[in-house]
Amino acid sequence: MADLEADFAIGDKSPAGIETGLLRITERSDMSIASLALRKGTPVPQPFGLSLPGPGEWVSEDTNCVLWVGPGQWFVLARRYADEELASELKASFPSCSVTEQTDGWVVIDIECPAGDEVFAEMLARLANIDPDKLIQGRCVRTLLHHLGCHLVRLGPRSLRILGARSSAGSLWHAIETVAVNLDCRFPVR
Amino acid sequence: MLIPHPLLGPRDAREFTVMGDAGMIDRPDPAAPDAADRFYEYVYLRDNPAGVHRELWFHEYGDRSWLVVTRNTLTHEIVAVELASDVSAKREKSR
């Protein structure tokens, strides 16, 4: 049998990454994702001991996090080698919920912006048509980013996580890269 | 156009797909004796009012919930927005 080597979602042999003067953009290869949906009249689960967050919110415990993605539905992200075990583990813990493996469907991109709040706000405004003041720490939103449906998660004051479809990861990366280059022109290093 | 989502606040209309008349929620009973006529009306006959209209909108690029949006088709004013699941739950209760 041929000895095959898997590429990462953006298409390289190693996770993609860019560092500009303002932003640090990284493709995460250490995230497992599963979705969790409640069925009518069943007990509410607490993955990793976390209470399920309300609309537009996310919560975390250690390196695991749970984000609200729709009424009665959440994404569970666990930081570890991206595999399909998370879904089976959740299904075993919460048999009355509908659990679906999602790791294969998504690419996770983290953006750090050490350059400051002004640059971060400008980046958000250029990425998606959302109110940057509402996407504060602890909130997440699913919206369009350059015509691609994405989840935006505000990890910290100057850090953002983007979950996009793995099948169009290259286009998403291009969109983010373009914003990064344009921001470099907008905020030249003095 | 902004649609005031009941859970998420004002959202860009580009995140939504409009699916037409909210009457689609009321699917006729296929076991009823007049089912054929009822289904003919359900599938083919629609009002197309110039004014206030109840429509189904799908938040496709958002939380993927179905909304019943009451909208004035002449002015684009949005009069009311409810989750479609709430609308049908209320209807079930009143039956």
C-alpha cells in the first residue's frame, strides 16, 4: 500500500502560519471538534463540567471550550491531537444527546494582535460585517467572512479564533492574509 | 437591511435566506379527506401582498434558526420577528 502523508487543511506539510508586523496568524492542528445537540426532554449535559453557554457565548475550562452555535446546539473543542475520539467520548458520556464528529469539517485559525486595540478593531471590521463592540471576550458569532460561513470566537482582548469550512480553507486563508497585508499598509511601522 | 434576530440582535440580511410565505408552517394533514385539495393550495397558491407580509427566513450563515419575520414589502419596515419554533409551539398549544 502506498505510504500516504496527510497535508494540513491549508495545504502544506506543516500547519500554516504568518507573522506580519501587526498580526500573528496560525493554523491550529491540535484541535478536536464535535457538535452536541440536545434532544427534547433529555437532561442537559455538562461537558468538561461546563454549563452550556447561552446564545452568542462560549465558555472554557483549561484547554477545552464549548461554544453556542445555534438553539440547542454547541460545538465542543478540545485541545489535543486532532482525531475523531472526542465525538465517541462525548457520545459515551451523554448518550441522550446527538453528537457529531466535526474535526474533519473545519479548519481552526487563531489570530493574535499584539499591536493594539485599534489595529484589532480595524481587523475585525475588515474581516466581517459584525459590530466589533458586541464581539467582546466570551462571545462568539457565526457570520459571513468574504462570502464564507465562519464562526468567530473572541478568545481574548486581542485574540480571535476563526472556524471555517475545511473544504474552502485555502480561500479563507487568502482572505485573512489579504486583510493582514492591507492592515500593514493602513498602520505602517513608524 | 438588518433583521432583529430574537436571540442575537440585529443581523445583516445577507446572512439569511428568505423562504417566502410563513403559511408554509401550516402543513395540511395528509390523512384528511380533502388532503389533495389542501395540498394543492399549500404548494401552489400564495398571496403576494403589497404591504405587511409574514415570511419565513432562514439564518443560513448564522445560527441556522428559522424565523417568522413580519415585514412591510413596500417600505421594508420589519414589524415583528419570532423564532419559527416558538410560533409553531404556540400554535400546537392553542389546538
